Amino acid sequence: MQVAKLYALFPKVEWIIGNHDALTERQCLTAGVLPTMLREQGDIWSLPETWKVHPRFTRYHYDGTVYAHGDSGKGGMYAAVKNSRDNFCNWVSGHCHSEAGVWYTTVEGGCVFGMNTGCGVDVDNLAFNYGRKFNKKPTLGCGVVIDGKRAIFEPM
């Protein structure tokens, strides 16, 4: 897909930097490159100004739901549902490549959901060769939140 078409489909995006996105920056800092010498992700990818890039470990709040990359807080299987229960709020997590789905928890105070989004990696890409040795494989899919009240995971 052409980049211009992608930007037209998604005129406003909130992007939370994840562990893979931050790899180049981490390697540069390890090699002694000063942080002031690094370009911002938006500049590297020539993103439109309407796309906002949030630093790694950001917990982005929107419409009563917390969005996090998923490499902080509770982890592992059911990471999002554990975070939603601990914080009693709707919680969406990325990062957990091999687990995806939506779980609802209801108590006297109301109902919240936790959603692991799986991932969208191209498993045949050389960059993901490391995963071939593991039993668990990526769960490809997409998570959708509707009005901060309903969550849907759609496997691909």
C-alpha cells in the first residue's frame, strides 16, 4: 500500500513506541551515541503531523480505556486482563505476540475489559527468523475498541 493511501485511511494515529521500535535507539545509546544526535520516530518515518508518537512505556488514556505497548506492567498470558483487573479499567495491550483475545470482568462497580491485540508481523520476514525455534507462534490479528465500551479481537 502506498504511504499516502495509508495516511488518508488513518488521518490521526496515536503510536506508542514499543520494544522493537526502540531497538535502534537502544543500540545507539549502548554504542555511545548521544541522545541529542538521534532523530525522532516521526521524522525517521516522515509521519504526518497529525500522527502523535508517544515514548516507550506510555500509558495512553482515551475514551475510558488505557492503551499500553505491553512491555511494562503485568505480562505474559492474559496480560491485559490482569492489568484491567488490577487497575479496574479497560486495558488494551500489545507486545504479547502469541496471545490475543478479549476478556470481560464484572464486579459490583461495573464491567471492564482487557484485550491482548496479538501482532501483525510478517512471519516469513527474515527479521522474525528468531521465532522459528519457539513452539508458540504469532497470533496475527487486530483489536478494535468501540466507544470505550466494547472490544473486539479479529484474528487474521
